[in-house]
Amino acid sequence: MEQRENSSAISGNTDLTQKLLEVEKKQFSMLRIMMIANVVLAACIVLALLVMLPKMMSVAANADQALEEVNTLAGNAQKTLENIDRTVEDANTTVNSAGKILEENAEGMEQALENINGIDFESLNQAIKDLQQSVEPLANLGRMFS
């Protein structure tokens, strides 16, 4: 009986060992598949980097050049704004000077208008007529000698 028990125990162990071997073979196959997949994935990543790296470097160089141009444009814009500020200041100075000249001339114009308004044109016309009457005989005398 002992032999039977031993032989059934051995046969149970053999079945168990075979099942364990089958499971290990399946696990080994899965590990092999996972390893191959990882190698393929790593190769794809390396290939993608090799393909994209030159393009990325080109894009980086273009971006650097674009930034330099933007900095140059910003500097030019700053200079232009400074020139505009100076031009506006000069224009304000010119307008203020013109305003002062107009004020000074306006005072002179007011005085001239007051003087013109102060002229008695009736008396002036009468004086011109009187002068014409006085000079007419002299003109007639001058015509006689000519």
C-alpha cells in the first residue's frame, strides 16, 4: 500500500511538475514576446528620433533666427517710438511758438484796426477835395508852360 501511495504521490508530483513546466513555458513564451515587443518599440523610438532630430534641430535654428529678427524689429520699433516722441515734442514747441507769434501779431492787428476805425473818412474825403481844388489851379498853370 505504501507503494501505491508513493506511486500515486509520484504520479501526482509528475502531473504537477508537467503542469508547472507548461506554465513556465507559457510564461517564457510571453516573456519572449514581451521582450521582442520592447525591442521593436525601442527600435521604433530610436528610428523616430533619428528621423525627427534633424528636423527638430532645423526648427530650433529657424526659431532662433526668428527670435533674433523679432529682437531687431523690437529695437527698431523702440527707436521709431523715440523719434516719434521727439517729433511730437518739436511739433508742440512749434505750435506754442506759432501761438505766441499769433498773439503778438494779434495785438498789433488790433491796434491797426483801432487806428483805421479811428480815421474820420468824411473829413479825409473833404480834405482830399480841398487839396484837389487847391492844386487844380497850379496844375492848370503847369499845363500852360508845357
